[in-house]
Amino acid sequence: MGQEGLSLEDLQEQHRSYAEIIGIERLLELAKAYGGTQIYIPKPEELLKNRKYKAISEEFDGTNIKQLAKKYQVSESTVYRLVRDQIVKAASRQIPGQYNLSEYL
């Protein structure tokens, strides 16, 4: 039996709500791509997490961990984890005019 003319009434009850949200054509595309497997659908905030983490890294100025944690509603340890590499690079950067001991060894 073909897929042409498939309607909501043709679907099992458990699949109708998906089709109502994304449409029957998209549901069929999902079925073709992932049919027979379990799919985890994350919460909207989970989908936006990478954007939030990138913004935190970009806005970090070396002194604003608490402010970023509050602004983006994450823990300070999360902010620290995201900017750890920036902190290490800043700490290992030579200050202009400062002597480098390894040059004299």
C-alpha cells in the first residue's frame, strides 16, 4: 500500500501527535531515516546549549565568572569549565617587559 493520500486518520493514535506537529510528509521522512530505532528528542533548552556556551566563552573577560553564571543561569563551575583553556592561556602569557627565565638557562 502506497503513501499517497496518507491522512491523520490512517495513522495509529501514538503517531498522530507527531504528524500534527511536523506534518505527515516530515513524519514519513523521519520513518524512512530512523524507522525501527528509538529517537531521543531533547528539550528546547538543550538544543540551545551550544549557542549559550559559545556566548559565555566569547563574553568571558577573565574576571566575570559569577556574572556570566548568573546571566546564563548556569553554575560557576560550568562557566569555569567552559573558559578553562582561556584562563590557562592568560596565565601562561608573558607580561610585556617581564624576563623569561628559560632564556637564561
